[in-house]
Amino acid sequence: MLKNEFTLIKGIENILSNWWIVLLFTTMGGVTGYLFHLFKPPIYEATSHLTISMFFEKRELTQYEQDHAFLAAGAVISSSDVINSVKKIMVADELTSEEIDRLLGNLSIEYRESIWDLHVRDRNPVLTARYANFWANIAEQRLNDALKHSLLTAQLQTQVDSLQNCLPSSTNLTVPVPVACKSFSLDEINSKIQEWSNELAAEQALSLGILPIMTITLSQTATVPLDPVLYGRASVVMAGACIGFVLSLWITGNRKGHRRDKNLQTP
């Protein structure tokens, strides 16, 4: 019974003694994976670029604030509102539901420094460029709309702060009340502060995290790709090689057991 137990050393010896089987099946698995990828329908990728910059001369930001602003821009680009607008164009183009699902399932964005890459992959190269550009145009419009609300938010914040200086402060009684405030009553000032504060909250929500110091431009439109991408080839080949390797271990193990049975039957 002890002689029949599996040990790591015996397993390695078994692999080394049948190395040609392991090599053969691993190579066959890798080649099968390569052929599988080779005969798959080609996939094309088109990319459009959105450039989002910040003018730090207007306002100093911490690294956290910068990252948060760029991530907010990415959230707008990939938002359901933007994607649904792209989907409406696909429906208007009379694409089938299968084509729409396939295209929407192959949208991806990539952030590098101040540039957002909008990728679209599909079997049809013309469709990839068309919808990459539609996606970028819609995203740029949404971002610039949010930027307008952000600029209005900053303006309203300045107005609210200026009116708050008109209020009597118990903590800083030495600061004189601005001359412009003397023409308004305290009730009028409080009413205006409340009105502008409500507008400020509404505009801040519509700014979607975009900062007033940001600029958004469509820096590069997508062109129809001429060559397919090699997406997934390495992983498919590796998966085939791993399957072949595991299969070779199973074969060598059974081969060894079959030989042992023959030896036991020898008189």
C-alpha cells in the first residue's frame, strides 16, 4: 500500500520519464488555442480621445481633489445617460438588438494623464468608428453642460459669500459692514441668501463634480480601423497550453498505473 501512494518526488519522476508526452500535449494545446483564435471572426477597435485640462492658476487643488475631478469626468463619460443616448442612435440606425447588445458590451474607457480614451470594439470596423465618435461627442456635450453649471455654482458661491458679509457677526464685531449692504434690510439680506443658497445647491448637483477650472475638448476623432486587434490571443494560447499540460499529467498517471497492473498480472 505504501508503494502505491503518490508522492511529489514520484510525480516529478513520472513527468520526467514521460517528458515527451507532456511536451507533445502542451504544444498541441497551445497550437489548438492559437488556431481557435485565428479562425474567430476578426475584432476591430476604434478610439476617440477627450482631453480634460485644469488651469491651476485660477485655483490650487490637492492631489485628492484632482483625482476626484478626473474620476467625476470619467463617471459622466460612462454614465447611463450618455450610454443610453448612444443606444438611441443605434436604434435610429436600425441595428438589430443583437448588434446593439454586442456594441454596448464592447465599450470601454481608459484614463491616462489628462486624456480619456473611448474604445469601441466590434466585428464591423465602420460601426466601431461611427459609435466611438458619437459617444465622444455626446460625452463632450454632457461634460461641457456640467462645466456651465459648475461655473454658475462658483458665481453663486461668491454672491452668497458677499451677502453673508452684510450680516452682523458676533464673532467679529470690529469688521465694518460694507457700504453696499446699508441699502438693504436684514430681512432682505437673509431672504436673498436663502434664495441664492437654494440655487447654489441645485447648480452644484448639476455640475456632476466637474470643476470650473476644467476645460473639455474632443481632441481626436476615431477613424475606421484597418487591422483587427489581437485581443485575447495570448490568453487563449496559454489556456490551450495549460489544458494540454493537465491532460498530459492525467495520461502519464494512467499510463503508469496501467503498467503497474500489467506487472502485477505477470506470473
